[in-house]
Amino acid sequence: MADFSFNALRRWPDVEAENLHAVDATDRLLLDTAGEALRGCAAGEVAVVGDTHGALTLGTLHAGAEHVRVHQDSVTGERALAANARSFPLSGLYTSTVLGKDLFDGVRLVLLQLPRSLDALEEIAWHIATAAHPDVTVFAGGRVKHMTPAMTTVLAKYFRTVEAGLARQKSRILTASCPLPTGPCPFPSEAEYDVGLPRPLRLRAFGATFGGAKLDPGTRFLLPHLQGTRPSSHAVDLGCGNGTIAAYLALTHPGLSVIATDTSAAAVAATRATVDANGVGDRVTVVRDDALSGRPDSGDHLIVLNPPFHSGHTVHAGIALKLFAESGRSLAPGGELWTVWNSHLQYRSALERLVGPTRQVARDRKFTVTVSTRS
């Protein structure tokens, strides 16, 4: 077996760049903090949540944990963990699972990379308090600059004891124990919006769904322009989030089939809930995928995209460029990519290069809508 080394870990198939890393100081601090507790756990008593590319999971196994349960919201993170695990090899020593009872049932120790949103943290905390062993200890770590007192408040709703540790290398650990009784799960959340349809558009979201059940302002600007599209048989909502675009396409184009895809498990679950809430679930297929890796070359005629402009906590154009390139591969000649983006990002030249001729459909003070045609 190859010696485990953090330095050997890669982000692939996620975006790789000099300022993007597969391991950070929080991973190291979590593993050091949990060291003694890990050695006292039996097989199946450890869960890892929020591991980005495998550092936490593989570090936990290297420290002596036996058969770890893992939840990663991003399928790209799952694939990065699998690729890194094969390098050592540690592939058969962990199980990836969805956020829920099976992840935490009987677990005595949880290592958690704190999520970006408080809703995501609350959903995780609710599941731990509901299903884990009464003696469970949660080590929740994050970068100090991204941590807020509200995170402690959320954990205190579900655990009698919550303590903050000392910072190290700009990271800190919150330790939660003694789970409290829980009520009904607060997710999915739901909201309604007037988008010019006969009935309000109903959006649903889980804790880690980016933007929650809110109508993204860029998406709101895009929606009315989609009514003029003429897809042949199906359309693709790339990066479906809470399902706004997928539901809107299905509602405004009777008979159209929509494929909605996102790397996030919470986004996929939210989109399924949203399309069902709007009565179009029978015409929308929701897929958890890394970009369009499951789509064939030159097979799609309409793709709609509101691209992200960050990777984790880091502002980075790499993900948007990856999605543009995947759209160019997946579109049939003459097929169209409809995109809305923050105007200051100036994506037009990238769209021209990676997809094809691009024209502006609409622009306001904040957003630009373009359509790129595969040549």
C-alpha cells in the first residue's frame, strides 16, 4: 500500500488551478482534533460530511478508523475522493451515502467541514441529532473568516453542548455533543413567485441547495426571454439549482421534455421537489452529474445555464468555463446555449471560443443574457 500523503491528493475531475487546493488547514485541524476519538470508534461509527476532495475521509482511514460513512453534496467531490482513494489504495474502506438516517444511524463521531449556508448546517445537525448515537460527538471545522456566531446558534438548537476551540492556521473547530430531541425536519423549504405565468411558480429547496427557495435575480431576468425559444424535443437545464429554469421551461412549452442536471445532491432533490410542486414532474428528468459528462456529443439542441462564479469559497471562473466547454461538446450543430451572467464578468469571448457565435439578447445594469450557437 502506498504511504498516505496529503500532498499527493488532487482535485480532479474538479477544476484544478494554482489557487485551488485538494486539502486545507481545516482538514488537518479536524483530523488532529479527532485523533484520539477516532481510535476509540468501532467500524461504522464514524461519519464524514462535507469532504471536498477526499482529504478528510482518507485522513480518517489513515488514522485508523474502520469503514467510514461519507456524504459529499457534490458528485464531483465524490469522484475526486474515489480517484484519490484508488491511489493509496483505500477504495473499499468507506461508503458514500445520501444525507439522512443511513448516514448517521448509530454513529458516535462526525467530522464536518462547515458548509457555506446556515440552512445546510441546520439540515445536517437535524439529521445527526435525530439518528446518531446519544453519545455522538461532532467536530465541525471551518476557516475563521467564513465562520459566524450564528453557526454556534444553529448547532445549539440540536445539541446541549457546543464549544469553540482555539484557532490554528486561521481555522477553528466547533465541538457539539449531547443531541437534543428534534421536531419535524424543517426542509424542504418553499416559496412562491409571480413570473408572469397563470399561477405563481413554486420553488422548493433543501439546506445545501444554492440560494435556497429564492428566485435568483439573474434567473428572473432570463426567464421571460426563454418563452421565445423553440426547442425541438427536449431542453437541458445545466446547473439546475432549485429547479426554477426546468419548471419554467416545462410550464411554458407544453409537451417539452426537460433534462435538469446539477453536481449537487441538494440541488437534484430540490429540483425534483420543485417540478413536482408545479405539476410537471412527469416531463422533467433530474440527473446528478458532473457538468454534462453523462450527455452524448452533439445531441442537444437547447441548453440553458446560469453559471456559478465561485469554487467553494473562492471566486473562480474555472467552473463557468468548464460548463461552457461541456455545452459546446454536447450541443448539436445549430444548437443554442442560452446563458445569463453578471455583466462585469465579460464571458462573451469565452462563449465565442468554447461554443460558437454569440449574440446579446438582453442587458440591464447587472445582468447580460446571450445565446451562443454551435457552429
